[in-house]
Amino acid sequence: MTDLAAPAPITILGAGLTGLSCAYHLGRAATPPPWLLVEREDRVGGHAKSHRHEGYTFDVTGHWLHLRDPEMQALVDRLFAPGDWARVERETRIWSHHAELAYPFQANLHGLPLEVVNECLVAYVESQREEAAGRSQPRNFTEFVTARFGAGMARHFFVPYNQKLWGMSPDALTADWVSRFLPLPDTAQILGGAIGLRQEGLGYNAHFMYPKAGGIDALPEALAKAVRDQSAKGEHGALLTGHALESIDLGARRLQLSGESSSRPFDRLVSTLPLPILIERIEDAPSEIREAAAALRWVSWRYLDLATRSQSPRDWHWCYVPETRYPFFRVGCYTNAMPSMAPEGCGSFYVELSDREGAIDMPGVFEGLAEMGAIRGPEDVAFAHERRIEFAYVVFDDAHAQATATLHAWLESQKIRSCGRYGAWIYNSMEDSMLQGRDAARWALTGAPARAK
């Protein structure tokens, strides 16, 4: 192992997909520099982990890999043998007004009560008139979807669904995060979907990749193995698990890790920690930087790993549930995508819950799932385990843009790159996280600006 005291290494905080990708790409440099990758948990992966119990496998809710970038496709091809991954065509639904609709809602209104379809179409036409007249100036997410799709679709899907997901009014959110991820069908598709011409393949995630053996943790584990193999060959870096960041002294360019008696030096620092946590750990951060970090908001939620004794009667991979009478907002069935996620003939699900605190209404959850046909009945549930995500989604409110710009500019001036979903404080995909890790490696090697994602 490299003597990490001299010279001071490139240090990477967090061995999720971004941190692992950064270390991997550093190791592929013509002359790999000394680096240290630190992870507080005993396992790598971050949110791209999998849990196993009694033959069932569960990810940290849906982690379906969408690959668009040729370099990331080539990376996965290098890490795995041919045939290890399956390409799956997305099957996604919306459950609304006792009807199962194709995704996305705005392009597949057929099946809703006729009065609801009429309301949505009339309001859509009016929204297009307003837009053509230049009177649409949306200030928040609610106004954005109302201007784009009309008040009917906003009322029946976008507002209630996002209220459940975020745990706050969509009026408090900007529309910055949806530009890439929200399908924007044209008028012909919206009208066609309303009369029963099913509109499919819309959106960035029309298909996805998934390990045939089951469990998305295959991806970070393969990256970690490649990183360790590179280190063993070149003796230029190390992956250190079970050590959390306690503090950073920028003046001395040293950081303190849990379980260690002395601090470690660092040169360039790549952090994938949640941005407010990183700032909190920097002892000599200026007051204006701490104030900017204090403006950042996020949502936490909890979900269930749910196992059934039989397969789901439905064929979808995940389903959006906007109606407030259901205690969950999204349900996914792993085994509809990959049967290896459960014992033969059984089902493996994630159920994302609307309530953040208090006792979970398990009977209400099971009855709701049975009502929408996701499971055969409450008696079919083998077990359900509660899990929590502290940092689930970054809140894009009015303070977000200015606060993140201030923080990233200051961090870069200190030779710190904060990246990844929570390091950059954005909404992105697994592929985006790996791309940011690659770009962080290039920044650490050359100081060149990374490509924004």
C-alpha cells in the first residue's frame, strides 16, 4: 500500500457509485496518483445496496440502471461477463380512480371516468391557449404542470402525487428538477392516449438494465473489486471501509477519520457526502458558507421491503399512486423485472410510504395493495420490513440555486469537488453518478473543469 502521508493523496469521501467510479478512473490513468477512498459503512454502494432475507432480495427501493452514455456502457461491459445483465423493457403504471393506466398519466388518460378525461382535456386546451398567448409564467412546480398540462391533470395526478412524495406542497418547489425526467408528450399523443391509443416509450427510462442474479449491489461490488485489483497491481491507492469523516481542517489540509488517532493529509478532495454534511465537517468554513448550507433542504422517507408467497397478479415494474386514500405513493415489484429476486413463484416488492413518522398502518397498506391488484391479498404477505432513507430527495426550492452555486464555487476554490446526487445536491440517475465520478477523477488529475450533469 502507498505511504499515504507523502505525498498527500487525492482523497475520495464515500464509496457509492460516484466515489467508486472516481477511484476506478483514477486507477486507469497513465500514471495513477496516490488516492484514498473512504467509506463509513462496512459495505460499499451507498444507496445502491441490496438486502437479503429468507431468499428474498430487496434494493433500496427501485434502482434500475438506465444507460445512455457509451463510456458507461463500456464500463459495465468490462466489469461483467456477457449475459450477466438483462435488458428489460419498462412496464410502468398509474393507479387512479380505480383504474390502472399506462405511464405517463398525461399521455394515457383512457380508462379514467369520462368526466375526469373531459376535465383534463378541456383544461389542457385552455393551457395551450394561455401558453400561445404568452401568459404562462410558472413560478413553481404546480404552476409549471398546470401551464404545461392544464389544471385537470395537475389536480388529478401531478399535485397529489408530488404532495405525497415530497411531504410538502408542490407550490414550494421549483420546476428545475423535472426538465429531463418529466415526459412531455405533444398534443397528438395526449389526445390519442385519451381515446385509447396507448402511448408508450415516453421518457428517459423506457428500458433499463438489471443483473440477472438479482440485486443492484452487483454493480458497486464489481466496481469495488476492480478498484481493489487496480490497487493491488499498482500499489497507488486504498479503499478504506468502516471509517467516517469526523472533521476537515482546510488550513492544514488534513482530515480526521473515525477510529484513527491521527489525522491524514490530503491534496485534492472529492466528496460524495451530502453537501450540508460536508460543510458541517469543515471546521474552518466561513460563516457565509455555513449560512448557505443551512438553506439546503431535503426530504426523508421510509419504505417497506415486502415479500409475498406468490407472484404478483400484475406485470408492472413500478406503479405511481396519486390518491391520498392510499398510504403509499409508489410501489415496485422487483420480481416482475427479475424473478431471481425471490424464491421460485414468490414476489419481492418495495412500497414507498407517504407518512414519514408514527406507526405504519400495515393492514391499510396490505389492503391498498390488494385493492390495486399488486398482491393477491393481505394473507399472501410473508413479511414486511420497515426501512428509512434520511437523504431521499433534494428539495428544489427558491433557495436551492443560489445556495448550491455559492457552496460549489467556494469548495472548488479550496480544491474540493462535491459531486454525485447528494454531493452535487441534485436529482440524477445511477449512470449520472458514475459519470460524475469519472469527471471528478479528471478534475483531480488535471484540474480541468468537469462536465456538468
